[in-house]
Amino acid sequence: MALECPDDLKYLDTHEYVRLDGEIATIGISGFAVDQLGDLVFVELPEIGDALIKGETFGTIESVKAVEEMYAPISGTVIERNDTTIESPELVADDPYGEGWLVKVRINNPDELIDALSADEYRVQVEGE
């Protein structure tokens, strides 16, 4: 099975992704991460207005197998969170790059993504795992 990694996203080696639209970043976790976690049972997200700091945790995602911290791919202020994923964590698994996004952030500095992976780089990394 080919790993789905939309080309318009940037990825972290911790399996978060970011989709930039001007100064708004949509953050979620990759399909690879979802596959590794298995059945998702719980999502914890920051509150609107919370500040995210690149590289620091912003929430957790829990499956029947593990609890994983999620790391901010970019710094900014949370302007929206996907409460549907809190009520129905399986949405993250069903559509990680669409309806299963986690938070939207007004970013401080787009240059923070300079070290993020392209879809091709991320594919190479995870196919080696």
C-alpha cells in the first residue's frame, strides 16, 4: 500500500503535518502515525487562544495501544480547534488530511518550517521505519 502524503503539506519526523494558507497553519497527524497507533480512542487539544511553541507538545492522542504526545510544527496562536475529533477520535483515522485536522494556528514566523520535510522526504523516512 502506498503511503498517502499530500504534496502540499510539510511534515515533521514526529509525524505531525502542517498545511500553510497565508498566515494560517492547519496542523494534524499523518496517515502513517494513524496506522502506527491503531484504533484511536482519545484526543486532547489546546484551547483557542493558547500559544504553541515550535517543538513543544500541544496535545495528546491516545489509541488502544499507546498514548502519544503531539509536537507543534510551528509557533503561533490557536485560532480554531477541531472539537469533532475530540468527540469522535476515529475521524482522525478516517480522514487525517481532511476532516481529521486538529488545530488551526495564526503563525508567528513561516521560516520555522524551513527544516520541515517535504512529502517525498517524509515518505522516504517512514518507509524506512
